[in-house]
Amino acid sequence: MKGRIFISYSPEDGEIVQTIQKRLERFGRIRWDSTAELFRIGAMAAEAEKYIRRANYFLVVASKAALRSEFVRRDVRIALDESRNPNNDYKVVAVVLPGMERSQAEILFSPFPGEPVYISVANTSSDLDEAIFQIAVAIGLQQPEEAAPSPSGGEGAEPEEKEGPPVKDEAEPEEETTGNSRGFFPVEEGGGKPSVIYPEAPVQREETTSSKGLDLSDEETTSSRIVNTGFADASEADAPLSPDQTLAASHDYFFWLEVGELMARSIETHPSELPVEKLPEEAGLDVALYSRDEGFELDDKADVGKLKIRKDGKVEVARQPMQPFKLELPDGLAKKRLFFPLKTKGLTGEFGLSCNIYCQGILVQSREISAVIQPAARPVEKALRSELEYSLTATLTAEQLNRYREHKLSVLLSESDDDTHGFQFFGSGQFKNTASFGEGEVEDSLKQIRGALRKAAWGAEELYDGQPYRYQDGAKDLDRLATDLYRLAKRGARFYQHIRNRLAGGRRNASGLEKMMLSPGYVQFVLQKGARNVLPLAALYDHKLDTGVPSSEAYSLCDTFVKTLKENKPLAKSPCFTKGCEHRDDKYVVCPSGFWGFRHYLGFPHSISHTPFAPAEIFYRDKLEVAMAAWAGDDFKMREEHKKHLQSTLKKAGWYYAEDRDQAIQELKEHQPHLVYLYCHGGVSDTVPYLLVGDNESRVLTSDFIGMEDILWDESTPLVFINGCHTTALEPEQALEFVSAFVENALAAGVIGTEITIFEPLATSFAETFLSYFIKGVPAGKAIRDARLDILQQYNPLGLVYIPYVISGLQLVKKGAGE
């Protein structure tokens, strides 16, 4: 067996790591190539990540110093991402040093602490050899049934060193091994993979209500930021309940949340830190509690609290959910712990809550809380549990927090086993609500709205089947535009009216929601893992409209919009799109400003909890780098003109252009572009979505090529624009495979795709317009909105078909030489 081992550790543990290295060599010759020092100065970030991903085994030395190390934590995140790929045979091994408990070491691996094999070293002088033997078994250097080597000779003594040079891949550079914090091991044949894995020891919970946690006092400004959650009886708010105790039906409780050191009675299944590093002073986070079913009754006036992160990194309460706050608590507890009052209803069984954390209105983390409720409280193992279900990012830096734009509204969509769709809303002024939709409700609205978009594009509501493009002539045909806008508005208004009261939390609250959403703003729509539908938010129409009239002749277009259109003035500056249309309450007047996609800056960020960051900016220095791959067939008649126009628009950019599949893969693999533009065909074969570049229809690109070709853009984190013309049967839900691959595997900042099949005139015009805004620093969500309005100014409503799977505030930013 020839394996590859990557080891990650803090320089403070260098001495014991050298001992581990030396004693591992008893089991076979191992070569250590360090990449750490180059990586630490920023020159080898991409190369270090490639070493980790190309390894077969990842070894991390878990200590308090490692827990504090930004570099070790980054290594671990990359290794966890690689280990969770079902196509990889990749193992993560954690060597837990003295002074660290297993539960403390798990913090390195949040939110997946069960991934690695844990090997504990209780005492480095007496237990190290047994630990070395376990490491050797875990990384395939030794069979588990063989005796561990003894340092004193005799049976199990250290074998003679093998002759011959160490194995080395020629492509990998030689580096010094002294004083490094990580290394790379090519391993000679011998040993084989272990037939057994050492079982994980169960985590022992303390019986007290607090825990010492990790002592990180030797780092002045560092504080643990573990998110702890749990329940407490209303009569003893300061006494957290055991996770192994049920709740009693029809009883008053508090749900609590505290950020700090790991607590013994936290109900977090996999304790994880708040994904924030080096926060700005007084950064604020909103915490909102939602009921997922009929088990709990929440106080709608006490279900949102606020945290503040101080300059020293500690997290404290800025505002308790209850106002005024009347609990009598031990000194200081009210400043550390949020208390949400709630009551269990008279039902028994397992019921749930959701606890979401927001920054600037952007959903950062979402937890699902499960609680067993019985007629009376009694001991039941794991009766109370909290699972981290969504995380925008693995880390969130101070710079990112400052650059994320405040959002008007954040929407989380989740789906249950019974096909019920759950929505959790959070908006300006701590607007908060939850809603659910039964089986078929969302799918029917999707079908109706996409049908209207297809009807506008090619005259039929079915999937594209070779029909001509209705807007091919580019004529300023107001009647055609009006007909399509009326149809879209009717279906978008039906959908909006269908969800409005549930979205707002009742009819009385609907006007408040509409007032909040009247002016343009940033909107985040999160598809939680497992969600199958991409909701057509762009086509939501929130003006009043009588949708019961059979003929579109009953409607008229907004006169202000028509006047602005005919005078060719910028629609984005029209009062309808800045202040709100004066006809919004007229049930027979249609104004495009009523569509969320023409008014707001929408973003559908992909869940990237396994990647190091969710960039708010794409930085470049000397010049922008652009990679473009195109379909080279004769049916793309506008390709050459389109390419020339883009190169003119981006005239100072470095270009990598390919009209050949293999060349396209090579360009994407070898470079660090800031923009990736795929001007292509697409489709689905045996349920597998694909893209076509080059001129050979039999050689396609599936999402697998990104990982297979080791494409990694960790230095540039580009925006990927998939402009797929004449894509047959490729729906957004299928295209999510490409979104996931580009974001999670290649570390792209996001992807732009489409709701339906598009045609060359629309594809070229929209891309040219969007990029002209985006390269000037206009955030992606606003650039999409502005490009939609520019297409609308050409008497074409189909800019609504573009979907930005990205944080809507993402920007291109040029950095100076000294930055």
C-alpha cells in the first residue's frame, strides 16, 4: 500500500510531533515534507490545501494550542470536507494530547465531531508507544492484531530500518523538516489499511450545571465561543435541565442560549463554535426562536434576543427576549445567557424548535431542537438535543461582518419527511415569523410561474422543445410586453396572496410586512440541506391585483412605468422602483415594480458550512482574471460578437478562453480566475445534469469534473456564471448539483444560473449588462436587479429567469499593492 499522510499541529507541540514522527518510522520508512512555513506567509495556501486533499490520511495533534491555531483549524475544515466525500477513501485521525479531554478535542471538528478516529495520549512518558501503535494501525502502517513495538527491544522491538531511498512524488518539492507545524508523508508499501477502527469513547457529561471548559488564558484576547443551548424549568431558570430528562406536558420552561466555554448540560449533540473570528468591537447578532410543530407555545413578544461580541472576543447579552426582564438570577447570568420563555402544550411525543442566529439580517446558523415531552418529566437518554443544520460559513471574519450588507429579509426553506415545506422569516425591525405549506402547494406555484416564464420565452408552458424565441426580433412591442407581464403578475400575485398571511404571521401583520418591503433591499433565501425546490422569489408580485378576471384586457400598465420606458430613462431611478408605485393598490394596474425580482436585490446563498469562508468580496490586485469556455457549434451564431463585446467591456482583464472541452478543463485547473463564464449548452441524461463546451456533443461536463480534476480556486474565490442556452430539461433543482460542486469543491463565491431555458439574444444581452455593473463594484444582487431592469427597458421581461446562488452583497474589489 502506498499512502499519503498530512499532519497538522501547532508549533508549540513541535517537540512531541518530532517524537511521534521518529517512532512511527519503526513501522516503515516515512518521509516528511513540510509546507507550513510557506503557507503561513501566504505563498502556499493553494498548494497546502492540495496536499491535504490529495492525502489518504490526515493526522492532527489536538491540544489547547492547536485549538487556538487558525491554521490548524483551517486544515481540519479542509480535511473534514474531503473525508465527507463518499467517493473518497479518506481518514482523519486525531491524536489527543495530555491535558485535553475527548469532548474538548471534538471542538476542532465541529459540527462533525464523530468524523475522526480519536487516539488519546494520557501521559507522554508512559503511554506514547501504545498511542503510536494505534496511530500506525489507523493510518495503515500496521495490522491491528500485531503486537505494539516496545522501546526496550525483545519481542515487539523496533525493526531494522529498510534500505533504499524514501518514496517521493517527483512533483512535490523537498523542504526542511525542522520547526514546521505541518507535514506531508508519502508512505512506502507495507502495512495495509486497518481491518478495524478503534471505537470512539463515549463523551462523559458532568453532573454539575457548569463546566470548566478549556483554559485558554495564555492567549490574552481569545475566548471560547461554543454555542450552548438547553432548557430550564421556569421556577429555576438558572438551573439547566439534564439533556437526559424529558419535559413535562403543559408546563412552563425557558429555552436558553449561552456562548462561551463548553457547558456540561448543553444539549448540543455536536458542540460547535459561533463561526466568528476576530470580530469587530460591539458586533451584534440576533437570535430568534421558532416553533416547528404543535409541541410548544412561544411568546411572540419574547422570541427574539440580541447578543453583543465585545472587543476581547467574549459574547454577552445585549437585549433579553423578555422586556422588561424580570427574572431573579445570580449575579452576571443575565448578561451571559439568553432566556426565551415557552410552554409545552398538552401533547406528548417528540417535538421541535428552531433557533437561528442572524448577523446584519443574514442567517448565519440554524439549529433544530428536539425535545421529548411526557405527562411528567422523567429520565430518558438524549431526550433533549440540538443539531446544527445550517451554517453559512465555517468562519466569519471582522472584515466580512463589516462588508455584509444589512438585509431586509432572510428566508429559510426546509422540508420534512412528509413533504411539508417550512419557512422561517426574519427581517428589519426584528420582524419574525414561521409558516408551513402542505404537499403540492409549493410545487404547484413553481409550475404556474415557470409556465408563465416559458410562455413568454417560447409560447408554450411545457419544457423547451425547439420552439422559436418570441423576443428574437428585439422589437419595442408594448402589447407583447404587457400581455406577458399581465400573465406573470396574475400568477405571481396568486402565489404572494397564498403565502402573504402565513409569511407575515396573520392578516393584521401583512401591512407591516408590505411596508417593510416597499423600497428596494437585500433579501437572502436559504435552501436548507435537503430542500428540493428553488422558489421563484423573483416572480412574487405583491401589489394588489384582481386575478379572477378572464381576460388581460381588464388590465393596464402603470402610466409612470410606460412613460419612463418610452422616454428611455433609467427604470432603476423611476419612483416606482425607488419609493413604491402610486398604483400599488389599484387592482387593475400592473407595474413591474410589484415583482420582487425587479425591485429587490435577491440572493440564494448555498450552504457552505464545509468550506472556510463565505466571501463578501472577490479581491484582485493588478488585473481581473477571467476564464471563459464556450460551445463552439454553428448554432451559437452570436458567440464571436459576444466574446468581442465582453473583452471590450473587460479590456484590462487577463483572459483565458477555450472552445475545446479539454482546454477548458485545463484553463480552469491551472488558473485562479475571479470570474468564470460558461457560455454553453446544457441538458440532462439519465437524471444527470451536464454542460456542453467545445464542439463535441458526446463529451459533456458533469459536476464530477470539478473534484476529479482537482479544480480549486481558494486564492481567487470567483463568481461562476453559467449562461446555458437551449438547455433541454435542465431545471434549477438539477442545476444545484453544479452550484454545490463549484461552491463546496472549487471554493467559488457563488453561481448564477437560470429558471428556464434561455436563448442567445437574452443570454448575451443579460451577461454583458450584468458584468458591466459587477466589474464596477456593484454588488451581485443589485447588479442582477439592474440588469433585469435594463433588459426590461428593451421591452423584455425575461431578466426574471436569472437566479443568483450567491450572497447578494458580493462585490469585486481591487486592492492596492500595499493592501
